Amino acid sequence: MKVLPDKNLPHDFRYFLPGNAVLAVAFMGWSGIEIVKLLALAAAAGFEVVISKDAGIEYQQHQDGLPTSVVPAQS
């Protein structure tokens, strides 16, 4: 599975998801991009999941029609 942890998660987070292609926002060159555009870029790049610590992200962003799931990370 191709997973994109948002900028608000530690870089080492990828080690908690072995067996998946986990690429950081910074690695993709997407630092500083607002979440709406980030979700569209992630979907276009084939990411299946975006993980974010943004509070209430699953309620804040219009995700209908995106092939990418958004998963809120717990603190």
C-alpha cells in the first residue's frame, strides 16, 4: 500500500508500517502545501492513504470522489 504521512508526523513514523511504501510529504517535495491540494496531489500520485494529526481532518475536508483515504492519527 502507498502511504503518505502528513508533515505533522515524525519522519520515523514510516518504520511503524513495514511492508508498505511510505513516503513523507517532505520527500515528495510537498512541504507547505495546504491539505486540500495535498490530498489531490496524493490521489494523483497513487497514494491510497494519507495519515494526518490535523484535528478533525476527516470532517474538515471534502473527500468525495478521491481514491485516497484520510486517516486521523491519534496523539
